[in-house]
Amino acid sequence: MKRSISRRLAAMFAVVALFVFTLVGTGLFLVLRSQLENHLRESLDTRAEIARLIVLHASTPEKWKMAKEKLADITPRDSSTLFAASSEDPRFTYGTPLTGSVRKQIPGGYVRLRPNGRAYDMLTTAVTIPANGERPPLQLQVSIDCSPNVRTMRVFGFALTALTALGTITVLLLSYSVARIGLAPLTRLTKDASNVRPNNRSQRLNTRSLPHELEDLAKSFNGALERLDSAYARLESFNADVAHELRTPVTILIGQTEVALTRDRSISELRHTLQSNLEEFERVRAIINDMLFLARADQGERATGLVEVSLAGEVTRTLEFLEIPLEEAQVRAVSKGDARAFINTSLFGRALSNLVMNAIQHCAPGATISVSIAREPGRISIAVSNPGEPIEPSMLDHLFDRFYRAESSRTNSRENHGLGLAIVKAVAEMHRGTVSATSVRGINTFAFSVARFGAEERPSGPPPASPSQATTTGASAGAGMRHRSVG
């Protein structure tokens, strides 16, 4: 059976009510018992005083006889009060002093005992009366029955227990109803959430009629829906882009193959066809490698196979590799700064080449691209800056998101599948670094950082597969470069 919040709240309220009822009932029970005992002692004292006055003036046997008659007159027929007097002179005695097991000694000279042959206790007190005339000193014992108090407390205890049980059950039932009414907004919230479907992703939970305890939950859920909707939209765009990217080379491959099969071809013609097909295969493989690389990065994979190198040397090596694209775009690249760090050189080169290619595609001929290396607390930052059109501040936070392109309609959108900067972010995170993007006074800067590992902290093991392994060949320097940038 599934747990119910209404039942759980009702049970908790019932337990609290039972505790309160028990506490209050116990207090009432103890107060009532104390008051009844005080009342019983006061009644005993009153009767003892009456008996003392009767006995005090009986100084002769004749007067004692009259005193005994008065004691008999004030003794109830149910023997709820008993009087007994004892002395050295047998002529001055009355009744038989009670004997039995002592139950309790009460301060003030009171004794609670269970007389032999009785079912209830009796409260007794003893009064010493000095000698008077012929009467020697007397020991007057007055006893009063405790059974009325016991019966009253028993009835009160039963009634209190029954009322506590009834009150607890009532609280349980009322709490369950109140909890269901109080949780009605949660039920409506659940119903609204269940209505969210892939075909109505824009639907959000209504937070206007919710109590403030649930408002934060609903806002958090709506925020999650916003993020999911955005991710879903980017995924749809990405799927369309990748499908287009894959369809183009596949169409070219099929077309060239069909043309080659229409008639006999010379070896040189077939070699040319195979060379063209190879370039298209490299393009397909690059897209697939990028997707697989990011999938592994999503699983928290860290960069391994780190070696301590000069970052300036790695920057120089990457810029030399990109010499042809730089010349074709009629731009030049300069680097400044240096630092040593433990990096995976293959991953580092791929991230840097993505940033440089992104800068090449977004700056005018004759511009200069600057690659700077700077030390930061715990990290080393590598920034690539280029003059270009300003980027909206609202876009800066999303440029490194997967599938994101700042301009979906730009001229080179067919040549980019929106993973270049996402790969840069993945490489930075694999090196325990971060990424950033700024656009200030016509200069756009994209940067990533790597952690400044000590020699004893650097991970060991074989280096992870890098997407650059499929795109750093000679063939990819020309054709492969066209899908490495982001935007």
C-alpha cells in the first residue's frame, strides 16, 4: 500500500492529540486525587475533633457511658467512620482499634491501612486525650472509609480514558479531512504536471492560486520545464542540422558512386572518385566523433595521460597547424604569455583549434587574432580574442551550450553543427577548468582554463580518445576545418 501524506498527517496529529490529552488527563487525575485526599483528611480531622470534645469531659464512669452513647450516635450505619478509645482502665474504653496492613504513612499523623476483612483502605488518625478525674489518659482512634474516593477516582479514570480515546479518534478523522482539504492545491499541481506532454511543452504550472509553501516548488518545476523545453528545442535543431550534415556527404557519395557505375572508368577517374568520397567520409566521421566525445564527457570522464608542457609551445604548434586556414581567411594570429601545466595535448589542441577557427570565421580579412595565456588562482586561462560584431549579452551565457548557435540563419550555418564550443567546454571541464565569453568594444573573447595540477596530483593512465584524432589529418586541414567552429 502506497503511503499517503493525508494519512500520515492525520496519524501525526492523532499522536500529538493523544499526547496532549494524556498529559492533560493525567494532570486532572492527579489534581482530583489530591483534592479528594485533602477533603478526606479534613473530614477526618473534623470528626476527630468532635469525638475529642465528647471524650474530653467524660471524667466519671457515668459520664463515660453518656460519651459512648454520643460516639455511637455519630457513627454511621455503614461503618464508614469508626471510633475507638483505649486506656489502662477497662471502664474507659470504646470499640476496637483497627488493625491491618499499613499501606501508607502520611505526614500529620495519618495512616492509610487495609483492615482485616475489608476490601478498601481506611484513613486513621490517633488523638491522645489527657486524664480527667477518674478517667486515665485515653488514646482515641478515628477512622474513615476511603472507598468513596477510590470509586470516584476509578470512575473518573475510566471516563477520562474513554474521552481521550474518543477525542483522539475524532482528531484523527478530522485531521484526515482537513489534510485532504489542505493538500488540494498539491492535487491540482499534480494534475497540471500530468498534463504536460511533448506536444504542449509550453504549458506551465499555474502558481497564482498556490500557497507559498508550494509556490517555490511549482516555480522550480516550471524552471525545469523551461530548461527541458530549451534543451529539447536545441536538440531538435541539432538533429536537423546533423541530419543535413550527414545527408549532404551521403548524397554526394551515392551520386558519385552511381555516376562511376554508369560506364567503365579509367583508373585515374576511379582514383579521383575515391579521393572525393574519402573527403566526405572524413566529414561524416568528424561529426560522429564529436557526438561520441561529448557523450563520454557527459559521463564525467576526466582527462588522463597528462604531461607537463609549455602552453606557449602548444599554442605555437596549433597555430602552425592552422596556417592554411589563416592564410585563406587573410588574417594573422599572435600569441603572448606562457605557463607550464599538465594537460592532455591532443584535447588541448582540439579546444584551442576550435576557438581559433571560430575567431577566423567571425573576423574580417586583415584582422589579427590574439591568443593569450594568463595565470589565475588555481588555473591557467587561454583566451582567443578577435575583432568582430558585438554579441548580445543574453547570448554570452549560452554560447558554450551544446547545439547552440547565436545566428541560426548565418551564411555558414550549414557548415557548423553547433558542437565546437561545446567541445571546448567539455575539454575545460575534463581538465577541471571553466569557460567564458565576453564582448567588449568590438572585441570578442572566448576563453577556457585548465587546472594547475601539481606533479603529485596529475591523473595517470592512457589518454582519452579525442575528436581531433579524426580531424587532424592532412585531409581535414582543408575540408575537415569547415565544421569545427561554433556560433
